[in-house]
Amino acid sequence: MSDQVAQLLTKIDHDVTELVRLPVPEEDTPDTAGSCRAIENKLGNWRRSLVSEIPSTTKGKAYQVVVGRKATRSYSMAPIMASVGEKYPDDGAFQLLQRLIQSGAVKLTFGWQKLERFFQKEDLELRIVAHEILDDGDPDGPHVGAVWESTQSIETTGK
């Protein structure tokens, strides 16, 4: 990092340390918080711009770029219920629950890890595809659609 950038960042850090120690009168709190947010946005935009321009394996003296991943999953109720229903064909609640869900009266929220464990425990195949799926009522369709995206952040190197 250039000497000028290092000096300004050190000054900002010092000024912020002093600033957060100051009392703020209650009537000034909204404007103070708003001003902080505006400065935070400027610095955040600049940081995101810097990070977007460097390769994902870059290491500095004190910081490094860390690449992570996260999945956005979609679930299809019909094949999930059909698979469970095949295992327990006498469950009358299956039809009722399916009607309630299709009518929009009931909405289920899925937990990825618990759903995965349940299918494993019940010795059922969990069908997963690498794209978003729609709950179109097809009982033979995929159970889960997983769309992965890469994330990038800056973390300390521990030095």
C-alpha cells in the first residue's frame, strides 16, 4: 500500500477511535448516525471496488482475500411428499397436507440439514439438481435445487 494511503487510513482509524469516545446529545443522534452511515457507505463502496479488482488468492502483509461459497436452495413439495408417502402409504394426513399446501393455506419451511438427515435415516433418495426448481406438483421431480454462488471477503491473516 502506498505511504499516502497508509497514512490516511491510520489517520481515519485514529480519528474514528477519538470520535466514538465522544458523547452525543440525544437530539443529535439521528444526524450523527446518518453522517456515520454516509461515511460507512463511502468506505464500503471503495473497499468493495478494491476487492472486486484483485485475484481471489491475493495475500497482503496483514490481510488476505478469502473465497467462500453459499447455496440458495429451492424445494419442491410434491416429490418430497411423494417419497415420504411411498414409505408410509397409509398416512391419510399426506393427502390433507398436500391439499393444504397446494391451496396456499399452509406453507412449509425446509431445513437443509434436517431434511438431508431425515432422508438418510429413512433410507430415501434425496434428489438434488444444480438449478432452481419450481414446486410444479410433479411427484417424480427433484426434491431440492441448489444454486451456488461464490462470495469474497477480507479477513485478517492473524499476524
